[in-house]
Amino acid sequence: MNIFRLAGDMTHLASVLVLLLKIHTIKSCAGVSLKTQELYALVFATRYLDIFTDFISLYNTVMKLIFLGSSFSIVWYIRRHKIVRRSYDKDQDTFRHYFLVLPCLLLALVIHEKFTFREVMWAFSLYLEAVAILPQLVLLQRTRNIDNLTGQYVFLLGAYRALYILNWIYRYFTEPHFVHWITWIAGLVQTLLYADFFYYYFESWKNNVKLQLPA
Amino acid sequence: DSNIDKKDEL
């Protein structure tokens, strides 16, 4: 494992921990998109179908369990926790799931490495992960006051994607036959979606003002 | 095997 990959996984882990920390300790999910969290739960559930059949490493299995467990528990908190659910911005978080899920499923049925259930689900999870942040970005744009933890959560997620791209560049030059077009293009699209957010995040940081996205 | 190096990522 190279340093970019490890740093990418650690920022991904940090993003999830920041979000869980916010929800668990402040008992608030204000500004957090349930739609995005449900899409991530679906992403991990469809990508990690091999978790109990193919052993890659202890690290790999533990991280998969963490991402599955955290995404489903965040969804549980927002939907079921008697205090947390009250802070959910239901009227603002209006993005439709099927608007993202259906095109990704169709794309996975057409573009995949092999036409097997697992490979189609794997491609689907990559396409869906690429766009799963959209409901969250739309919600941030609508929310006038973005609290620090929510801003950091999205920043860490974007950093994780950018580090994965560096990881692929590194692996391409150091490992023979490391070519994965589906992963790379989906990953690149995903990272580009954060470009706008990053711009405003750094501007607010540079000027030391509260993060606000233009409507 | 390219299948392994693809799936060792998260």
C-alpha cells in the first residue's frame, strides 16, 4: 500500500468519524443529507459483496466493516433516533434517490468488466459513489449556515477522493498492468464534483469567514 | 491478477 492510498483511507475514515461524532455528541444532524447517507450505505452494500468470501487482508476487511457499519448507523440515527431525527432538514433535503440510482444501474448494465452479478454491482457501486455526494452538496447550498463539522465532513470526503487519484497515478507507474478505466473515470468525475466546494471552502478559510455556498 | 488489485481498494 502506498502513502497516498493510506492517507486517502484515513481521510475517508476521518470524514465518517467527524460525522458520527457530530451526530452522536451534539445529537444533531442539521445540514446532513439523509439521501447522501442512504446512497453511501447502498454503495458499500453493493461493493463489498465479497467481504465474507474473498479475504484480501485484515486491514481491508476491518475497513469494509467500518464503512458498512458507519453508513448504516448514520442512516439509523437520522431516521430512528428520537432526538437526532428532529434536527433533520427534511424539507430541504429533497433530492430524489431514483434520479441517481436508476441511471447508475443502467450504466452498470451496459459498462462493466464482466457480465456477472458481482461485477455489475461493483460497477454500479462506483458510478453511484461518484454522484452520491450531490444531495449533500445541494443541501449545503440551500443551508445558509453551514456548521464547521458538516463543512469538514465534506472537505475530508473530497480530500479522500483526491488522494485516491494520486494513489492510482502512483500504482499505474509502479505496478505492472494496473489499468482500471471504470474506477478511474468514475473517481475522476466524483472528485470534480468537489471542485466548486473546495474553492469556497479555501476562500472562507483564507478570509477567516464562515463557509457559505452561493445559491 | 488484476481482479485482486482492483478489489484491494475500498
